[in-house]
Amino acid sequence: MKVLRRSPGGSAGAALVLSVLIFGLLGPLLSPYDPTGIDVAQRFAAPSWLHPFGTDQLGRDLATRLAYATRLALGLASGTVALALLGGVGLGAGTAFAAPRLAQIVLIGFDVLAAFPSLILALAIIAALGRGIDRLVPIIAASLLPHFGRIARAQALGLRSAAFVEAERALGASTGRILVMHILPNMLGPLVVLASLDLPVVVTLEAGLSFLGLGVTPPLASLGTMLSEGFANLIRSPAPLLAAGAVLVAMTLGFSLLGEALRDGLDPRLRSLS
Amino acid sequence: MHLGAVLPHIASTLAVLAAAMLLLFALTLAIPGDPATALLGPRATPAAIAAITAEMGLDRPVPVRLWRFMIVLARGQFGTDIVSGRPIGSMIAEVLPFTLALAGAAIALALALGVPAGIYAAARPGGLADRVLALGSVALVAVPNFVVALALLLLFSLVLHVLPVEGAGAPGDPLDQLRHLVLPTLAVGLGWIGYVARLVRASLIEVLAQPYIRTARAFGIGRARILWVLALRNAAIPSLAAIGVGFGRLLGGAVFAEIIFARPGLGSLIFDAIEARNYPVVQAGVFVAILLFVAANLAVDALFLWLDPRLRMAAA
């Protein structure tokens, strides 16, 4: 809270994130409409009391679809980042304690994985395996993993020779116990802050791939598919495109502003890591 | 420049390319069914599938296919496209200049605006301009580039009508092609302005705190010369590194810009091939994109050695 009071960008970000969270979490519960319920008589309806943002090309309520899409994006982004964080921390911290040869192999793996442009890689994989959320999440998580892995390794290396770890070792603790009980809790704070900075990246990638028709499959509402449907029906009504774009920007901007304020406020040294 | 200094970079580049080949090949094995059936669709006759399978060499054992695949890619020949009957290599060569022009223009835009903005902010850290820039650059970086592209398309097709929003311009008319380049460049490069400005600002502030700058000041060297010449040369190094890494994101941005503005290019070639389930063309396109990315990083590494004598000494 103190961090946010000092940073106008951070407070703006917090406000955006809060509204996105409320919209995405409460919207689907409160809406009387089915997000995939088609009502052809109501195609491209103008905003009204019944449909606050109007309707899309199939007469589906835009506000409802947006709320479901927001919830999906929040879930996908946090799930993907959590997966990348888990894998990256496990492998990265592991290398600090593993045999040097094994650590070397993992590090080369990080380098190779990081050397691929993530969207291009995703295109190649989706072209071969087909689209769908179950492909999207592991692909994006894998592209984020090396970043977390390297930071986790650097931190674990630093902690490995800390006095309290030496003391624990002298008391006869195993490497596994030291890793889980002492190293992990000490490095998690900064990593979680850095992970929050990757949320907008994942939201963008997911929406981008879905926009291309390579991510979330219709009729499921996602910000990307809503953008592409709005793009296709631009001449009839720009409203669906504008609404989906606005929510997407609110989300990425909010998470970025909040994440940066948290990082700078909690630990300025993290700036050099990200 | 010492060959020994560049050698490790070249080795890691080759390792990445080999990994890319392996991955692209492994993916063909993972295609549900096989590439020939995927290309021809569910209603193809067995005879047609057999013919295409033989033509694509899919009836050979896996190690033979892998070996031939790698040889072909290493030679830069990508075989013949089954759909159009044209060499895939010339299909790529045809569209590549459009993508390179777009990427180059976007980087130029980002450097032209981002570097001065970063220097200006670093000269007065904590000032009003610095704080405005800090917020503005986060906003520029955070907005997805395809949203920028869509917004520009919306604005210029519905309201402004000043610039063309579709295609790459008439062949042989450089002015028309330049006009067609403006909006895609803005879409790809806008986020980069903020990115470059932040990098330059951060590394410049760090460099300005070093003793050699204080010495220069004590010698009476002017403020402008210190900032723009003495400090910037050192501050440029981390910014360059980030541009090399960010080049992959730039290629990703180009994919969206090319599709949204209906522009020919590597991105739209890959995308159309995915839509047509034409996997050999996807493979070739993705491989060239990865090649561009690692080449950009290699060029940045070489540039470092040239900019920073300390690295040259360390490597020699």
C-alpha cells in the first residue's frame, strides 16, 4: 500500500487491475445471458439497458462475452505464469546443487529455448499439433521458463554459501531439505514480483494467437477471438472491436503499471534482473 | 577483430539452428496423421496421398528423412511447394524484402525517437519529463502491437483516409511503397520507442555515476559532449543487447502487422501456409524467421566487440 501511495502509475495500475478483476470474476456470475447464446434477431444491437455494450454478429451479449473472456484470460495467464515459475525455479535452483555437467546441460537447454522467438515458435508448434488451450499453455510457459530458471539459479547460487545454509548443512540436513525448506522460501518473493510482470506478456500472446485463430477455439469467448470477430465485421459495427481492445489494453496496462511499481518499491535491485 | 572473440558466438548460433531443425523435424512426426494427408484433406484418394507421400519423401525411414531435411535446410534449398509447384526458396525470397523493410523501419523509428527521449530523461532524473516518460514508456510497451495495428487501421480507414491501409504498394513505385510502410511501421515500432527509451535512460544513469564522467567534468568538458558522446558510447551497449533479444518480438509483431494490413511478408506467408495446412512451407518460413533472429543476435554480439574494447581484450 505504501508503495502504491508513492507511485501514481502504480495506483493507476492497481485501479485498472482491480476493475478488470471485478469485471472478470463477478461479470460471469451476474450476467443473465449465456456467453454463447445466439439471438439472430438482435445482431449488432446498439448499446441499451438490456445490452450495455450492444451485441455482436450473432446477437450475443457483448458485455457478457467480454466478462467471460476476461475471466478466461486471467485464468490462462496466471496458470501459464505459475507453470513457468514452477518449472523454472525447480530446474534453475536444481542446477545450483546438481553435478556441474548436468547443470551445464540444463543451462544449454535454457539458452536454446530462449533463443527461439516465442510467437514464431508457437506458430510452428500449433501448425503441427493444432490449436487449443491445452497446447497454448505449455508452449507459452516453455518460452517463459528460461528467464525464471536463470534468475532462480543466480539466487540459489548466492544463497548456497550463505551462513545459515552452512549452519543447516553442519547440522546434517540433506540437500533436498535445504532446497525446499531454506532456499526456496528465500528466493520466492522477488521471483513472484518478476512473474507478475510476465502476466501482461502472456495475456498479449494468448490474445494474439487467438486473434490469428490459432489459440482459443470458438465459440468460447476470448479477447483474441472477439478482436478477430470484431475485425471481420468492422464495416457493420466497430463496437465489438473497440470493446475487446479496450478490455485487453486495460488488462495489459494495469498489470504492467502495477507490476513495475511493486518491483521498484519492494526491491529496486530487481530492476536489473528483468 | 579477433576471430577467437567471435567464435563462441558462432558456435552457439549453430547449436540453436541445429536445435531448430530438430524441433521442426520432430513436429512433422507429431502431426496427427501425416503431412500429406493433412495437406490433401480427409476426402483425398489413397492414390493421391501415396503420390504426394512419395514426392515429399515421407515413405523413407525417419533417420533418412531427418538427414535429408537437415541437408536441404543447410543448403538453403527448401524443395518445391506441392500446392503451387514453385520452389519454396523463391517464394520466401519474394516476400522477405517486405518483412526486412518493415523490421528495419520499425527499429529506425524506435531508435530515432527512443534514444533522444531516453537521454533527455536521464539528464534530469526525477524531473517532470522523466516521470512523464516513465509512465508513457510503460504504456507504449504494455499495449499489444496488434491492438495498435487494429486501432491505426480503424482510425485511418474510417476517419482519416490519409494513408493507405492495405497491401505493400505498387511494385516499382518506391514512394507508394513508402506510404504503405508508414502504418505497419507505427504498429510494430510504437512499443519499441518506449522500450528503447527506458533502456537508454537506465544504462545512461548508471554510466553517468561512474568516476570517468566526474573526471571528464573536472577537465571542463561540456555537459552536452559528456552526455551525447562520452557516456552514450558506454550506455549503448546494454541497449543494443536488448534490441538483439527483442528482435524476436519484432518478428512476432511483423506477423500481426502483415496480416492486419494485408501486406506480403514472411509472417503472412507462414500464416497462410498454416491455414492451408501446407507444413513444408510453414517449416521453411519458421526456419528463415529463426535464422533472421539468430543472425540479428550474432550481429549485435559482433557490434559489442567493436564498441567495447574491454570485451575484445577479454576474448583475445
